[in-house]
Amino acid sequence: MTSTPQPTAPPAGAPLSNAPSGFRPETVPAAPRPYATPDRVLHMIGNAHLDPVWLWPWQEGYQEARATFRSVLDRMEEYPDFVFTCDQIVLLSWVEEQDPELFARIQERVAEGRWVNAGGWWVEPDNNMPMGESFARQGLYGQRYLLSRFGKLAEVGMNVDPFGHNAMLPQILQGHRLDSYMFLRPGKHESDLDHSLFWWEAPDGTRVLAYRIPFEYCSPPGDVAWQTEKSIAQLDSSLGEAMVFYGVGNHGGGPTKANIDSIHRYDRMGSFGRMKMSSPREYFDEMLARGPAFLDSLGVRRDDLQHHAPGCYSAHSGIKAWQRRAQFAVLNAERWAAVSALESGVDYPRDDLERAWKQVLFNQFHDILPGSAIEQSYDDARDQLGEAVAISKRIITRAHNMIAARIDIPFEAATQPVVVFNPHPWAVEEDVELQYGVQPNGVHVVDGDGVTAVSQRVQSVATTDDKGRGAVAFRASLPPFGYRLYRLRPGPALDPAPSRGLVVTETVLENEFLRAELDPETGWLVSLLDKETGVDVVAGASGATHTQIVDDPTDTWGHRVVSYAWEGAPMTVDRIAVRESGALRASIRVERSWGRSTLVEEFVLGHDARELRVEVTLDWREQAHLLKLRFPTALEAPKATYEIPFGELERPVDGAEEPAQSWVDLTGTIDGAAAGLTVVATNKHGWDVSPGDAPSIGITAVRSPVYSWHDPRLLDESGYYSFQDQGVQRFRYELVPHRGDHRAAQPARRAVELGQRVRAMLESFHEGPLGPQGSYADDGRGAVMVTALKGSEDPADVPGGADLIVRAVETRGETSDATIELPLIGRSIEASFEPYRIRTFRVPREGDIVELDLLELPLDEG
């Protein structure tokens, strides 16, 4: 959608063309332009931006794609010089499945060169919130679709409508074989970006040639003079050439006869310079052809491209949570499907995974994931993402059962075997909860060798009168991307593990490494002491509360918002109580309320934990308000670092509302000693880091604007509206104090572990060839982190039909050598990674390991 008002058409009665009725440019020789024509070339880019979902459901977008593309093809019949630029590959797929004859006409025009496919991504997604792997898949599925249907890839990246663009995109675009990029936002009034054409450089040094579209990407249906004048006013006049976009958009429509006739007329008149029916590829090629001196003179941007509509990062908490769940589920399914294919010869389920991924990618569209669509569209989004999760769970469950059935599990009377699966390609220690029955004296847990695991009884999810039913939590120590066998034995452990000094009262949680103390009046931390260093990142912090509820007058997008770090009212503490106390962990429950809303935070400290985890249940009943959760510190001269897709980025400590993946760090000094605090959270993307006497990290936990309210429209005081985020939501966060280098705490891995938990399943007794634990892949838990393990998109002539695809990224900002062990196929990858470099490899059982791009095509092809 356009988040600025649609440009108005010229005054009523203004001529649309001075050509006689029935005039077509091919019938009359082109007249010379006047000598006074401005020395400027305008590449007129005909397009039809179509939001498949916004103020309408996807079913309406589905129909409009067909109607728009038919109109475009009709214009091509009428105007032989007309060129059309198309992006969002899902639209082409929709037309192909509903109207094959129309799609065949599109193929003819692509072959002719007048229909130009750009962008190469499945949709124009939000460009801040999806995981790095989602960006990789936008191009994987989009570009491979174009290659299979048209025999050629898109070459120019195109995201005209999203509200911001993360700094890793140049590397991702190059990985999709896109050497240039077009975008609209942020506008000149929203950023410090002065250039229309510039080099955009990712943290790893990869560059693309980027162009900020002047004024708008769509136009009124009539004369293009308004669009052209406004565009010229925003152009960098030193370039001499520019792209001007025209065509009716948002709900589709595309270039009209009046649009095209007026371009021909103004070109003949010389009104604005030479007006050329063109494509983005033609424009960028002409810029590149100017040579090294010109290209070296262009500015270089080494940052992300923000800020526009920052309220979108916190609007509609539900879609953010559903998206994260679905992304983790499909990534998990890919991994276990690869194990089944390569270990057991089961066919790799490409079609199922592609269907799941396309549901995920579609719902990353920049008016769905940001929360700016109409309310009913989120019923569809929930269902579509639910389909992706259901597909993934079936794949995962089959793979886990196939593995478990092959584990050698000797019979042991009165015990219950349990197999715990770790989806992460590094070793993990995690608390696992299991429900059990017919054990009135409780259970304890041992591993496959009979060694007692630390455990404790916890509250069952069932509330029945079955006295033999209960639940246990135990510490699972799991090998990298693999499994481990445990057993539930009846009765308490004979030799319980030491608690490492685990202490809990109504205001204190403490173990060997960490001590957390709560203020009974505010329910928030007055101390978070790292006992090894003696540094307390919280003690002495003042001037900021943990909960801030604020009257929020901003629209759904948060237009013109700079910061949500406003003064607000704290919630009232209603109750503080010890929730759990045992050998494994302890917890304190803090209950708060404000108005009709309640907030429950359960502070959890494991017996050996170096971080404090908080489980949050928020029942929100306020309208046009927001809740900030704030984490004040005692740090001096702090610097802020935010997680972005596949990387991280330092940003100012100025209270601005910023997007983040899953964590934000604040690092400075305390009494001259380096120290810092990292906050890792699930499903929350709107953050700030604010200065002051107590510099703090803030999470916008919830906003409740009216659905699809776009200023300057004012709300009617007597009107009836539906407000977002009414009801219960759950998320969790961790507070991780450190010694001044947040990278040592590996926040990217912590975020993945917090968002994607391990899975435990009950099993039976049987013989089998597998031992009590096994591992299929291991990245060594160093600077280089594996982000994808999957079967190849191009089938291989091997059992299961797949080679193994491995993708990894350097996470510390330094050149790193890595060894990635792959016991699944008995191989390993040894490679060097430049800072923040993404690398992808195809690893067969035998033969050469080949490096690929993000399209899973060899780097030396094309």
C-alpha cells in the first residue's frame, strides 16, 4: 500500500492528449523535439503495484492480478513501444494457475522483451522482521519460478512499497543474482539519504547499485504531468537520467491509455526532456556504462534504510508470533526431512516444503506481517501459516519416529523411554517438561547410560483427579542436531544432583553465577549481579520503570513516529510469590494490572544459569494505548547493537523506535569496568535504546490501534471500531549480563534456542542399530553459525533424491575459519568466512563439495 496520500489527478477538464481519436504512435513518424527541450532523459517505468492483501482479502488480490495483467497485455497490443515492469512472483503464479492462456501471452511478451520481470522475490515483504533464511527463500522460490517459466532470472531487485530495508540486503540481493535495487522509502523527509542513485554496501562489503524512486511508484489514471513534475522535483539533477514510475497501483490496474498517450505527447513537446518507454534494467545498464569515474563518484551507503512507519514493528502481535512459529517449523522440517532422505532413503518432500514455505513467504507481505491490513485478512494469515506448521509437523514427526524406531532401547521394567531431539546444529542444554501418568510417587530421569539427570516435579497441564498423573522437568544435555535417549523411572531420585546454591525467596533468585533481587514495591530488578565479575548492570539505575503504559494517538502504521519512548504510567504490582523451588530451577511470579489489563512475569533461574529468563503472559484490554517493557541499566557511555537478518548493526542511543530480529544489546562501563546487558525476546520487533541517568532497552510489547487506520483520516468519536491485540498473548525474554563483549554470550544462538525449543517424545522398547545418542551436523558453536540444513532443490541421483545443502553465516564481524562436521553423510566442510559473510554449500555423499549462491546454483554459472 502507499502510506502517503494518493496523488490527485489534474483539474477536471484538463486535456489528456492532443492527438486525434484513434491516433497510435506507430502510424505517425516521431516529430523532432524543440531545441529548448531540457537536457534530461526520463526512463518511464510502466508498472502496476498490486497489494495482494491490504484493504481487501487475498481472494480479491487473486482476481485483480488476472484483470491487471490482461489490461497490460491489451495495452501492449495497442502501443508497440510500451514496456511493462512486473514484480511479486506470486502474482504470476496465480495467473498461471487460473488462466493458462493469459499466462502464455505473458510468456510471449517476456520473450519479446517488453514484459520485464523484476524483483525476483515471491512478494514484496517487510524487509526488517523476517529471519535471514526467509529472505534467502524469497529469492530461491521467486527466481527459480522465473527461470522455469521464462528461461531467465530477474536482474534488478524491486521493493517499492515496504517501509524500511535492513543493511544485509545488498549481500542477499547479490546472492539472488540481483545487481541493483529499487525502493521508495524512506523518503527524503524521513532519512539522511541525499542521493537518488548510490552504492548500497552490506556489512560484508557487498554492493548493489540502488535507486530511490522519486515521489511515488504509482500514478493517477490520467495525464502523467503531475507524476512527472513531482518526481523531477525530488531527483538528483546531476544525474541527467532518471526513472519515473507510472501506472495505477495498490489495487492494481496498471498503465492506462491516458498515461501512455500523455507520455507520447509530452515527449514530442519536450516538456520534461526525453521521455523514454523503458525498464529498470535499461536504466541501470546506462548508468553502469558511464564508466568507473562516474561510478566511483556515487555516494556509498553503509547502513540500513530507515525510518518509515515504525509502529508496524509492534502492530498486531498475533501475526508476528504466528510468523516466527511458522518460520522455525519449516526450517526444522527441512532439517529432519534431509535426515530421512539421506539416512533412510525416503524421498525428500520438496513439494510439501515448497508449499509450506510459500505460505510463510506470502504472509511476510508488507501489509500483512506489519499488521496494517484489514482485520479479516488475519483470519486467512492464521490459517495459511497454520497450514505451513501442520505440513512441517507431519514431516518432523515422521522423521523423529523413523529415528526413534531404530534406537536400541533394552527393556527395563516400570520405566518409560523418552527420546529428546535437538534441531540446532550445535550442542544444547535445555530444560524439558514431560507429562506422565500412573506414578503416584512421581518420577526421576536418567540418561541412556543410567546417569541421573537434574529434575524436579512441576505442575501438570491436566487438572484431573488422577492422582498418578503429573509432570516433570529435567535437564537434557543434547548433542548437536541429533537426539538422546532418557528414561523416566518411578520415585524420586536416590541421589539428587546438587543445586549449586540455588536459592529463592519472594524477592531473590540466586545460584552460583547470578543473583537477582526484586523490589517488592515495583516488582522489578534492583540488582542483577554477575557473581564471577562482581559487576551489577542494574544496581544504581534510576529514573525509569519497567512497565510504561502510554496513551497512543498514532495510526496503525505509526506514521511520523520517531519514538515510542514516551513517559507512561507504571502497572500496579498486585502479587509476588515463589512459583517454583527445586533442584533444577526456581522462579518468582509477579502479577501486575492496569485498567482492565493484567501482566504476569515469571522470573526463572536455572541451577547453573548465567541468564535470567522471564515467561510473560499479557492479557491486554486497552484501546489506543501501548505498553513498553523497559530494562534500565547503570551503564555509562553505552553503545547499542541490534540484531538484523543474518547479522547485527550498531545504532545510536537516542530512543528512536527501531526494528530488531530477536535481541538488542547495550554495552558500556560500570566504575570503569566493561559491562553490558543483552535482552533476547521472542516475537517482538519494536525496540528502543534510550539515554539518560539510567540508559535502558525498551520493547514495545503491545500496541492497540484501530485496524487499517491511516491518517490523515480522523477517527469519529461516535464511530465503532475494532482495535488490535485485545486478549491474551504469551512470549518470553532473557536478560543476559556480560563482561563487555555481547558476542561472547552468542545472542544469535540464544535467540534461536529461545524461539525453537527441543522436542521430547515417548518411545517403546525395541532393538535397533542406533546408540542412545546421535548427531547429524555440528558447526562447532563458534563464530560461524549454520542457518540452513536441507535437501537440494535440484534432485540428486542418490537414495532419497537429495544432496545436503548447508548454509552458514559469520556472526562476530571478523574473519573466521570454520569446520562444519556432517556425520549424517560422513563429511565435513572447512571454509574461511569474511565478516558477516553468508556461504552456501552443496555436499554430496561422494564427490566435490560445491559452493552455491542463494538460488542454489553454482557460483561459476551465469
